[in-house]
Amino acid sequence: MISNFDQQIERRFSDSAKWNKYKGKDIIPLWVADTDFKSPKCIIDAINNRVSHGIFGYGKKPTLLIDIFINYISKKFNWSLDPEWIVVLPGIVSGLHLSVRTFTCDHERIITPIPIYPPFRNAAKLANRDQLNIPLVLKNRRWVLDLNITESKINHKEKLLMLCNPQNPGGTVYTRKELMDQLNFAQQNNLIVCSDEIHCDLILEPKIKHIPFGSLSSDAAQRSITLMSPSKSFNIAGLGASIAIIPNRSLRNRFVQARQGIIPEVNILAIVAAEAAWLNGHTWLKYLIDYLRNNRDFLVSQLNLMPELSMVSPEATYLGWIDVSNLNINNPQMYFENHGLGFSSGMEFGNNNFIRFNFGCTRITLKKAIRRLKRALEQYNISKF
């Protein structure tokens, strides 16, 4: 057996941020984006082998990791990378913040889709940058960008377009046509593009393919920073190893210079884990995707039987973006916490009419959560009378 994704692993008494948030409370944590599955054996074995050496000094340049990553990208996305383009980082979030601070000045703006993963919004706020939000709209049961609305709000102070593909929290995998529209928008407005593609391995729809933004054309490559990581796919987010692909030498030099003395190098155990993931984790990942797809389908089918809620089926990720606007509740997150469910607040993503449901859990946990969700709605309906 590759892995038993039904295995209930106790995390309440570990160092898990996800589970410690509700320590001592009967609340199922379904918020932050890590899963409750044991990482693949190839990663555990690689870490154990490195730990057995017993010495953990400063690591050398991770050339093997870079070679493995380049081979992975070539086979999976048919995108040929030069080793010089690669910058290894201790996390995607540091790449987001670094991009904002490197490629914009105080008087310039960044453009970001909304709703969006909170660090996108925080990166602008903490750097004291103005942010123009592109609304996601529901079209043919997919959350997509409405660039036409944004055109009228451009004031020519915009410098950086920040994308998330697959989209978090909406779960959309952008088509080539949609990506080309985004590229055209960037060209017309002379924008650098930072594309967070951390969920690119977790495509749940068999006929859908992820297309890296930088692979669209030579122009897309030269104006982009593409961020990828094995952390979500293989549940190793706590180790912290990520890649920034920056083909443009000038952009790359500015990026690398800006990180000096602030963003540390990746630790040696994270590098070992990432190497093992991209080199030997593919079969395990296939089974994980099958499991997540079944979780998604079960969640969508059950949730859309509840008239108070609605959710479109995400094409990727293990995150459900649930519309709770039919509930007359000021704080949906707190309401559901009071009924034993720890969701992410939609307000953190830019829309309080939603909650985000992490279905990267065992089927037992998922079914328990859905039972609690039904009871919470029953209590809501009773309280109206």
C-alpha cells in the first residue's frame, strides 16, 4: 500500500498550528492549508537517512534540488528552465513579500485578485503599498478574473500583478485563454507578474492541465516571477522549501539582492525533503489526488443539499470556498466554531459572505464535520422562529 489516507493520526498534542488553535476544545480544525495525511515514505526515509549522519552544519548550494526541480518541470509542464533562473527560498510567502518590496516603490500600486489567500493582502499592507483589487466573478461555475472592471480603475501607478493559479480559495485552474488574457493585461499596463503556483500539483479534474504563467511565451517569462513548492502537495509545509523561477536577469538580480541578510537560505532537512518529493513522490501524489477528489465530490454533493449554503466544485486544491450569504450571521466563522467547526474566515480573504473549508482530511473527519455542519444549520433555522 502506497499510503493509508484513512489513517487517523493524532495531531492534537503535537506542534501543529492547525490543531493547537483549538487545543482543549471540541472543534474540528478545517482552516489552515495543511493536510492530516502522513507524508510519503520516500520523504520520511530521506530525512531519517540525513538525520542519522548527526551533523547539521551550514548547507551548500542545493544544486541537486535545482536539477531535480528542472527535470520535474520539464516532464510535467514541458517548460525548459535554465538553472540560473532558479532562486531557492524558505517559503512561498517570503517570495510574495519579497516581490512586493523589490518590484514596487512607496508611490506604486500592486494589483491582486480578491478574494485571495491572506498573505497577498498582507504583503501590500506590511510594505505600505496601495492595492488595486480585481474581483473574481462566478462564471459557468468557475471563479475567474474580471479584468474589464479593473481597466477603468487603472491610474498608471500599478507596477506588479500578483496572481494565484490554481486559485486559492476559489480552486480555479486558469485556461490558456484566461492566462493569455492576463498576460495581455500585463503587457498593456507594463506590469511585472508574480504568480503563486503552490497548488499546481493538486489538480483534481483529470482533463485539466496546469499551465505555468512563465511558460506562456518569452515575454511572459521575462516579466514574471513564478513561485512553486512541494509543501502543499506532500504535506511538508512546516519544513519550508520553495522555488522562485525568474528568467529575467535584471529582475532576478534585484530579487536576490533584496533578500540578502533578511530571507535565510533553506535548511538542509527541507532540501532533502523537497528532493525526495519531486524525485520519488509521484505515485504517492497520484493516490492523494484520487483521495482528495473523492473528498471534494462528497463534500460538494452533501453541502449543496443544504439550501442555506452553496459551493462550486474546485478544479484544484483541497479547499472549498463556501457561500454563506443566505445566513443572516455577522461572524460566520465564530458561529460555526460554536458548533465545533474551525473554518477559515472569509473576511481574511476579502469577503465575509464566505468560509473556507479544508477538506484535506480523512473521510472519517470529513463525515464528522458534515454532520456538525448540518446540526449547525438546523440550530440556525430553529433560532429564526
